Amino acid sequence: MSGVSFQRRVELLRDSWAERRQLQGLASAHDFESQLRLLATLHAWAETATADVLAVYGAPLTMTVSPKPDSESVSHGFSVTLGESYTVTFSLTDRKRMGSSRWFVSVTVGSGEPGGAIVAAGPERRNGQWTQSRLEDILLSVLGAYERAASEGNKPGLLANVPASGA
């Protein structure tokens, strides 16, 4: 049993569909401004998720979100950095299609370690649109990789002997 009441599960279902309907216009439009607004929404969610992670882990963990991108920024993206080497980067990608630009949010996850891979992440077209839950799942997977590295001794003193706080 998950420990979550049925009523709470119903509330979560309702809220997730409300969120999808709210973002549907942004997610389905592929002009630069719409995708930039979607990226700003993802940035706000990343800031909230980062605050939640830091509330649980406390001071031993460093996790930062770079500034929110705007139409004037060069990179049109932002990064969430965990520790010294784990990074999730959200950016706008211009995919030319039959002579016109179509903008998409793309995501890469990298370990930054020597030989560490940078992998594409995020919802594929057939999987639907961005949701707060999908963004959180990506951040959780990176946090899991960070914890695994600490447990396997790849990074001495990271989190292996630190009790979680606020849980």
C-alpha cells in the first residue's frame, strides 16, 4: 500500500489533468514565444523542486538553478546543477521543417565526470507534453544517480553518511 488515501489520489488525478489543459496551448504551439513561456514554466517548477530537495537534504547537498531565460538571453535555456558535476539542462531547440522554424524544449542530463555521458531526456513527441511530474521525475533520476555514486564510493563524503532531514 502506498499510504496515500484514495481521496488524495483523486485530487492528484484532477490536478494533473487541469495542469495538462492549462499547458496544452503552450505545448502544442511551436513558435519561439510560446516555447519560451513553456520554458519559463519549467524553470519555475525546477526552482520549486530544488527547494523541496534542499528542504529534505539540507546543507550537505548543493543544488542550484541558473537564472530564468528570456528572449534576450543567448542560450535560451537554464540548468539545474546537483553537486559539482550532475547537470540537467533545459533549452529551446530550433528544428527546421520544410523551410520553417519549429521550436521545442529539449533536455539533456549529464554527469560531467570523465567519461560521463550526456543523454537526451524529456517527453518524446509520442509521450505527450511536459508536466510538473515529468520534470520532477527527471530531477529524481539525477538525484538517484548522485546517491548511487555516493553509495558506490565514487565520490567520498557526498551523502553516504548524511541523514535526510525534513522527511
